Amino acid sequence: MKKLMTILVLMAFLQTVCGEVNVDSISLDPPMVEAGNVVDVYVKFHESPVSRDVWSKEGTPSGAVTTGRNMLYKAKLVPASDISGDYVTIIDGEKNVGRIFVGETWTTPFKIKISEGAPATDYRMEFQVINVDLDGKEIDVARMHQFDIPVKGIVKFDVKESDELRIGSTGFIDLTISNVGGGNARHVTLELTAPDSLTVLDSGEVNVGNFIGEQSKSVRFNVSVDSKATISAKKATVVITYINESGSKITVNNTIGVLVKGDPSIEAGLDSADDFVEGKSGKIVVSVTNKGFIDAKFVTVQLIPTGEYTVESADKSYIGNLASDDFETEEFTIKLADKVQSPVPLKVRVEYKKENSDELLSKEFSPKLRVLSTEEYAKVTKANGSSTSLTTALIAVPALVVAYLLVWFVYKLVNAITAFLNKKIFKRGL
């Protein structure tokens, strides 16, 4: 009888024994978590046949309770730090477990998402087992267990370029390559494929080594620009090849913009001029030349008067477009002031626009005009006069010869006609 009572008491005790929730393991799928991943979190736990404390929601023990027939479990997964709250989204974080018997094991699946751009670090999470009644009302927390989800950095390259390329010259394309994802990349190479009219000098492929975490490195490519290139923003391709942490070879294509610049090279000078003396008027011819690889648009040339001369003709002339390696001339009439000193600086202004730009550009030039003294001018004038007389004489002699020959020819022609008429009509000379 005593043995029977002992068995009954033992069975009653087993029905009311305190059980403790123990976490056995936590697994992640995928096992290596990166920013942007959706992760399945599996928490395996069991009810251990030992006395336990029941935890309040504030995290403090509230004394022992028994697992009766009306006591059920619910499992939750919540962020346990500020950074986890910022970067971890709980997609499926609450499960109704029901009753777990002493010694029984249970695995609860949860689903979370790591935000895009989340920094590489450990994100603390908290697994909770909560006692609920049959109506689902939470009573207290049976177990809290905190753990970390390590987020690995991903290899994510950002390429920034700076360049100063001009038509018909060599320049540099400077690239800054940054691993903004924080993952590790080994044996990183960069290959630049230049667009039309650009040629990469030396090697177009550069080995930049390894990137351990968030690093930045600079690469320079020497580039030649064809003289027939146009002012424009061109697209170039940068191919990045690397080995990731799992040993796989990864290739990433990046497109960068390359700005090709150019300007007309405008020069102006004195092409020719009359002989000038102080106080006298005369003509000058100004030449405007474009020595650049780029055409100049809407070109005007202006001769600005100064205290040493005035402009008697129109002071501004419109040239229009001035092609590369071309020139135009414009004539102006000026009058020198009295008592000017040789040489007289002329003030020439050229205004123009370059291709693909509405900005009006301007350059000024100061070609020198030689001014003769009164004596020099008199000598030149006299010499020019003698030269003119000689030239007139030289022209007159051939003219007289031609006139004489013409008169002689007409005379002979008239005689021939007269002889013909006498013979045929008047029967003379038979």
C-alpha cells in the first residue's frame, strides 16, 4: 500500500514539475549573411525537466511556475539593439508553439531582411519564449535568449572619375575605386575601354591588388585624344575583375563619363597697311586666324579707336564661322592723330563662341603700326611717284606698238577690199 501511494505521489509530482526552456542552437539560411539578404532564422529549443525561474517582460525573475495543462508557449524574435532596429526588418517574427512537454524539442522558423546598405557588423537579436493562456493572452516570459547575426560586407565598387582631356593632346583619366560594401576582394584588376577618338597609352589594364574591407585606391590612365575629336561627353567602360571570399571570379562593368574639351585658338595681327605719317588717313588690313582644332562661331572683329588714331570706316566687321586652321582679313580706314610716335599700337578685339556653348568669348590684340617721319614719307612718296612714271612709260610703249600694228592692218585690209571692188565691179585694172 505504501509503495502504491509513493508511485501516485511521484506521478502527481511529475505532472506539476517546473520545466525550463533551454535554447539548443540557432542556424541561419544563408549561413553567410550580406546586406540586402532575406534570412531564415531557425531557433531550436526544448523543455528541460529542471526547476526554473520565470522571467518577466522586464527581464527579471518572477518566481517558479508549473506547466499545467492550460499553459501554452508563443515564440518571438525581436531586434535587441538600436542598429538592429534600424537595419533588420522582421518579416515573420512570431510563432504559436503550443504546449511543449518536458524533454520535448521544438524548432521555430523566423524570417527577416537585412536592409540594403547595412554596414558590416553584428546585429543583436532576442529570442523570446512567452507563456500564454488558452485565449492567447501573454502571461510572462519563460525565456529570453540574445544572439548576434553577423552581416558580412559585400564587395560593391564605386568608381569616380576626373579628367582633363583636350582635343589633339594627351591627358589623364584618374579613377578612384572604392569598396563601399566592405567585403573582401582579392586580385582586383581594372581595364579601361576608351571610346572612339580616344586611345589609351601604355596598358589599359591595371592590377590594384586586394581590398580588405572598405578601402579606396586610385588609378591613372594616360590617354591621347585625336585631333578630329569633337567636344562632347563620351562614355568609357571600366571592367573590374576580382576574386570574392568564396573563391569565385567576379566581373563587374562600370560606365563612366569622359569629358573632351577644346577651344579655338584665335590670333589677330596686322596683315598690311598703307604708308602712314602723323595726321594722315590710310587703310589697314587686319587678319584673324584660328590656330585651334575647334571651329570658332559667330566671329566679329572690331578696331577700337584710341587717342592715337580714329576709325573713319565702320569699326566692327562680322566674319561668321572661322574654321580650324583658317583665316579671314578685314579692311579698316583710320586717321592718325598729330604728333604720334611710331609704332602706334592698334587695339583689335575679336569676339566669338565655341562649339556647343552660348558663352561669348573675347580676346584683344595690339599689333603695331609703323608711322613714317615727314622726311621718310616724302621720300617714299617721291619714289612712288617716279616709279609710277616709269611704270606708265613701260605700259605706254607696248600700247603704241599695238596701236601702230592695228592701224597698219586696217590700212592693208581697206586696200585689199578696194582692189577687189575695182576688179569685179568697175572692171578696172584688167
